[in-house]
Amino acid sequence: MNELRATAQAHLVPHFTKGAAWRNDDLLVIARGEGCYVYDSEGTEYLDGLSGLFCTNLGHGRSDLSAAAAKQMDTLGFYPNWGFANEPAIRAAAMIAEEAPGDLDEVFFVNSGSESIESALKLARNYHLSRGDEGRYKVIARQWAYHGTTLGALAVTGVARLREPFLPMMGDGVRHVRNTLGDAVPEGVPARELESVKAIEEMILAEGPETVAAVVAEPVQNGRGAVVPPVGYWQELRRICDTYGVLLVADEVINAFGRLGHFFGSIRFDVVPDIITFAKGVTSAYQPLGGVVIRKPLVESIWDSPMNSFVHGSTFGGHPVATAVAAATIEAMRAEDVCGHVRRHEDHLRTGLETLAARHECVREIRGVGYFYAIELMADSTNGVDLDDDQAAALQGGVLGGFLRDARLLVRPDDRGATMLAIAPPLVADVAVLDDLLARTDQVLERTTSWLAGR
């Protein structure tokens, strides 16, 4: 174990990890997984309460998915999707189109969530050019939303500290408006009166509708902690986009493939976007794959225009092994009624989290739906005391991580706009696993409350 850790620290560069954490003597090396649990190289068990990173939806150790990959490798390990097609990519595209809402019938494959956002942005621009709308290039996105790390995806990301180091390398075509956190209207008042709705329409008008290409939003926003929109919000986005000729892009890199209890989160909110981005759960993370699902008229407009092509592509987009695993994942989801399982058990998870919130003074709020939640923390909910800067910095800087490690619980301490815990168990988690998750979270919150009381 020490040799593995030392080799990692000597040669492997981690993602979004502080140097102090990577150089720590207790760096975890994950060796294997089974169901909703993973084991480190010393054999210690941990509950995977974040599905890896919102993506190992069917759990670990799925021999059906590994078998699909191995079989495809033996048949056709690779051939590019540039002017050619392969059988698993065709099959996966057809299955995804079957599950998508409305007339989202066309699928373009890439390799990651960031690439799917890049593809959506370029597709929106390509579509408007095909119609002669050369002035449309601007994008409206939301504050605190995370849409990816490549420069195009980072441009629409609304987390300032992730954007600022790279601002000189990004274009200036993105405008950020408020998200839906805390937004509500009195009963009987239409959703168009929501401040979060008005902010989008006002921004389009301020910039000039003839310059705006797309509005990009997650059905449930991850950044700022599982922010669930008010009733009617998505219908208003659809109305606004239709009014001004703007494309509506639903970023479902996290939300899709069962996380909210449906194959696509847009279905839960009864809206048909123009483009849906996906990744993560499409293969249950057993292979890298992402993509966009597109309304057929958009694709036909591009192909029927003088451009005659979507000017975009990648070597590994539509990779036959990855798409074979995607097809196997969707088959398993259908056979096991994974979406129905989430809907049947989401109340158990929510009720359990709300019980913990009532028990622990360090909890400000529980937010989320399906198997996608955030616990936002504060110093003292009874007396309405927020975390001070030192408390927040300490919790975010390693204290929470230590409590989670001791509870052998892998969920995410999140610092985007508040101090939070992100919780997203594998979609196959049953009552026993959910109860284990709740018990371990209870332990973490108990220690957090005690720690805060001693500060």
C-alpha cells in the first residue's frame, strides 16, 4: 500500500485536488468495488455515497457491463465515426433516442460531459448559421452552475474561482444570471413572476435577442447544492426561448440516466429542450462516453443548408466499445426498472435526510430529488448562526473530509457557494444501503456539531 501511494504521489497528477491532500500520508488508493461499496488497497470498505462522481449508477462489479466491453473488443475494438457508422453506436443512439422526450431523435457521441457541452454550444452556433442568423453567438447561463472544464464549457460555468485563472483565454459571449436557489412566488402567482425567470428574459432583451444563441441550464443544478427549480420554471424557459428564437439546452450530464428517477431529468419537469447533454451514467461509468441528443429539425436544418455539415468531431466519439457498454447499461436499466426503483425509494432517502436535519443543529437545509441531494451546513440552525470564515475554511479544508473518512463514507464536501455535503448513491441502492448511508451521514453530522460547539 505504501509503495502504491508513493508511486501515485511521484507520478500521477490528480484532478481538482489540493497539493496538501495529495501529499498526505493517508491518501486512499481504491482497489475494487462491489455493488454500492468500494475497497481500498488495504481491504477497508467504504460506502460509495456519490456513485463515484454521480456516474456509477448501476454500482460496482457489474459483470454484464464488463462482458459487453470484452465482447465488443473481440469483434471491433475501434473504428472512427467520421463518415462511417458501427453497430453498437447505431444501437446505443437508437436506444437513447427512444428514451428522450419529444422529437429529440438525433444523437452525437463524444467522450465526456465537458465535450458534450462544447458540442451543444457549437451545434447551437451551427444551427443559427444554417438559418442565416450570423449574429447569434451569445449564451445565457446561471451563476454557480458547473458545466465542465474545457475552455468552451468553462466559459458557461458560473463558478468564478474556476473561471478566473483562464479568463484571458475565453471568449466574452456568455452572460450569467441568478439561479433558482431560494426563488419562489406566492400561490396563485404565475411562474413568469419568478425573479430567476425574469433575469433570463431581461438578459436576452438587454443583449438583443438577435445576438443570443442558447440558454443553458441543468434541470437540477449541481453547483450550489442540488438546486431544485420551482414549479413552472422550465415551462417559462421554454416559452422565453420560443419567443426569441433561442435554443434551450438542458445540461443533464448528472441528471440523466435515472438520477432523478427518469432516463432524462427533463421528463421529470415536463419540458422538451432543443438539446440535451449527457455523459456519466450513460455507461454507468464503465467506459468514458458523452454526447448530445438533438431535436431532428435542428440537424436537418444544418444538413439542408449551404454548410451541409455539423463542423465538429473527435477521434473517439461513438467509440464502439463505449457505445456497446452504453447499450448494455440501458438494457440493464430497463430490465431492472432502475428509474422506477429510484422513484419508489426517493421518499425513504429524503425522509431520512430530513430527520437528520431536524436532529443536528449544523444543518441549514436539505435539497434535492431522486437520488441527488445536498446537505448545506451552518453553525447553529436553532439560533440562526452562520458558519464564520474560519469555521467554513476549516471544514472545507479537511475537517469534514476527516469525519467522512472515519465514517468510511465517500460523499463530496462541496464548497461552491456554501459548505455542503453532496450525496448521490448508486441508483441500485436499496433500503439497507440507504439506511447505511443515513447512519454514516448521521455520524458525520454528529461529529460536525460537536466540533462546531468546541470552536
